Amino acid sequence: MNVQARLIRQLSATKPLMAWTFALGVCSSVSLLLQAHFMAIGIGILFLRVPQHTNLFTFDAGLAVTFLARSVFGAVSGWIAARFAANAKLDMRSRWMSQLFTLSSTKIERMQTGELITTAVTGVDNLESYLARYLPQSVEAVLVPAVLLLYILRLDWISAALLVVTAPLIVFFMILLGNGADSVAHKQWHVLEDLSSRFLEMIEGLMALKLFSRSADAKRVLFRIGDANRVATMKTLRVAFLSAFVLELFATLGTAAVALALGLRLIHAELAFTPALTVLLLTPEFFQPIRALGSEFHAGLNGLAAAESLFQLLDEPNEDVDARNIPGTMANGLPDIRFTDIRLRYPGEKEDSLCSLNLTIHPEERIAIVGPSGCGKTTLLRLLSGSLSPSAGIIEVGGKQVQTLASPAWRKLVTLLNQQPHIFSGSVRENLQMAVPVGEMVEDDQLHEALRKAGLNTWFRSLPNGLDTRIGDGGRTVSGGEAQRIAIARAWLRQSPLLLLDEPTAHLDPLTAADIETALEELMANRTVIVVTHDPGLASRMDRVIFLTSHGFSTGCETPLEYRFAD
């Protein structure tokens, strides 16, 4: 199914939009026919003294009414198109964002952030232009000429025959130009996505570019991609201007041919003046919807190119499983979790990140995962958090087999503290309340208590506006240790039975690391804890230590070793 057919089929707003456009197009065409008829009679009475049974005032009134009606129909059609297109844009953006949040973190990490931003913002806006302008004009380009042609055929079959010969030529050349313009528009869209990705990447890495004195290289790369975008845009405009020229040329030739045929027959008195003038007035209107479609052709191509990018993400399989697959025995705490022969390989990789993993996690057990870099420690945490699904193996929760832990029901039971917790741009209150389930309210006293348990009392007293102080991007700068403590405060508010820690003391000075470990000690009480660490001191506080061995390129994965510290 091509993109245009899929848009019409899947977007709920397109079918009523086309129905309204068709109905209003018929009304507008009828008013146009009456307008041309009244104008021809009025001109005949004024300038040629053509005898009529009614006076000139009646025809002037009819002309005014039809002119007003046509204007109203056009305005209503434009308003309806804009309204339906805006609703369709909101629907598509909502579906796209919902699909994005259902994908695993691995898939999202492999996508370029700039491309996602361009698709979500510019792409959806281009889709709105396609629905508001190009699609209604496509309906009118078929409907209006067909209605006018039937009326002209009743008045003068020779003029109708000339229009029947001329119109297909315009459509033929539009198809030829459209085939070339389609590839040009797609190339321009991909260049724009590349430019957005590179620009965002360089903004994020601006400090590194400054430190290594590579700003000039970054400028050259952006200039090269920007110039490529300029060239692609000019090629697209060149095709648009060429298509407009072809449309105007054939529309002019068609109108001239009809005018010449009418003039010759008027000279030889083979045709009455009123029908001849009516046909002459309707001939430019016959070509007008097709010419308008040509002017919207560029917007249509941009919209289809954007829709293709939107559908690419929408076609990604949803990895969330039904919540019913997760046993409902969580009221009394987290049950046993058992992994049997678990294998996990990232898409596009040749080696398994986890191979033949056999592990049993008991309720309220504290386990340390240690091992060299690249052996799959963080992958194991992602598997437990439900952000990754195993490639093979068996997962059992509470004695019941489940296909994957990638379920919203499971994620509600898990708190994951990364090495570098993300601090969102917003107030301290907003950054803490995000750990609370949607719909639940947290009192300020609870937020203060969470900050105290995370060891942030001194830091909090230094904030100028307390919980309403803005932090993150555009606000107060937060250090690495403060970010870790904010993440611990979130964990206190979340109160989930499974706590996953990914090197919580990495990249911190010894004093700050010791304070973080003290704050974590109380947090880990009465919970199942899995901590990935290179710190022997932190690992020694756990009940059990799992040592993951890195796999070799020739021998494959090795079975993880397990040992328990002496009491």
C-alpha cells in the first residue's frame, strides 16, 4: 500500500474531509455555472442589446447572489479543510509519540535524535499542509472540471471536445514531472533530517569541540550539509516552477483553442452569443483547479515524504506485553525471579551480550553484579527493568513462565538508578513527583522527607525558591553527586520492591561516593536489590556476588561465576 492510500485509510479525518470537499465542490461548481450564465446574459444586454424576457436588475441580483454563494462555499471549504487537517495532525502526532514511548530503549538509542525531532515537528506540520491544501485540491481538480465539462457539452460539443483533448495532456505532463519530483522531495527531506541530527549533535558536544579546538571542523561539516540542503531545495523548487510553467502553458493553449473556435463560429453565425460567452467564461475555470493543484504539488510531496518517515516508526513492533502475563502475586512483595539459559543479542550485533545466563533472585535478596567492562552487566539490568527482551531462554516470575519482562505492569515494580540520572528541565518538585504514579499527589512534607533521606538537606536550604526552584537545562546547575541524590529521592518516593543500581558511585569523588552509599543503605532495606559495581566495598555489603565473565570472539560466552562473601 502506498503512502497516500495509507494516509486516507488510516487517518480518521481524511474520509469526512474528502466527503465535505466533494459536497462543497459540487455546490461551488453549480454556483460557478450560474455566475457565468448571469454574466453572459448581463453582458449581452448591456453591450449588444441582446433581447431578454427579464430586466437587467434581475440578472445583476442573480450574479451577486451566485458570487456571494461561491465565496461562502470556498471559505467554508477552506475552514473545514484546516479544521480536519489540524485534528489529523494532533491524531498523528499523538499516535507517533505513543508508539515512540512503547519502543525499547535500545531501539530509541539507535535512532538519531535530530531525525526524530524533525519528524515530530516539521514532518507533522508538512502533513497538515498536505491534508489542508493538497488533498482537498486534488478532489476539486477532478470534480470541478467534470461538472463544468458536462455543462459545456450541453452548450457546445466542439468546445467540450477541445477541453477533453487538452486536459489529459496536462495530467500526462504532471505525471511525468511528478515521478522526478517525488525522488527530489524525498532526497531533500533526508538531507534536512541529516542537517538536524548533525546540528543537535554538535550542540550537545559543543564543550568537547571547544576543548579539542575542533569548532572550525564542525562549522565546515554544518556548512557542507547546509549547502547540500540548499541544493536539494533549489532542485525541488526548479521542478515546482517547471510544473507550474507546463500547467500555465497548456491551460493557456487550451483556453486559446476554445476561444478561437468560438470566435470563428460567432463570425459565421453558427453559434449564439450567450452560450458562446458562457463557454468562454467557464473555460479558464475549467483549468483553474488543475493549475491550483500544480501550485500545491510541492506541499503534497513534502507531506508524503514526511508521512513515510512517520509510518516507519509506527510500523515498529510494540514490545510491551499484556499485563496479564505478569503474575498478580505482588501484594506480598516481589516473588522469585528465575532466568534459565537466557541469551540476549542487540540488533545488528554478531555476538550475544548475555549468553547462557542462569540466575535465581530471591525476595529481598541483595546481589552485586561485578565483572570486566563489556561483559553484559548493564544489559542484565536492562533485562530486569523490562527495557530489553531476551533473544532466547526462559523467564519465570513467582513460578510462572513469562515471555518477557517488557510490560508496564512489571515496570511499576522496578526502580532503576543509572550512572548519570537525567534531570529534566523544571522545578525540584516536578523532578521528584515524576517518580509517583500518574494521578497520585504527594504532599510537600513527603518531598522534604525524601530529600532528607537522600542527604540533600544542605543543598535544599541553598535553593532560592525551595521546591519551586528551576533546575536542569535553563535552570540551576546540578552536580553529579546532587543528581544521584535526586535519583535516590525519587526511589524513596516510588517505593518499588525491586531496586536496580547501575554503578551508583561511579565518577564521584571518594567523600561523595561514601555519602551516596550511606543514603543507599537505608533505601535498600526490605527490597530486592541488584547492583552493578566495580567498588569492592559496595559489593561486600551485598548478600551475594555474581561475577560475569566477558566472552571471547572465538570461544563464545562463558557461564557466569557466582560466589558468596563469608559472614
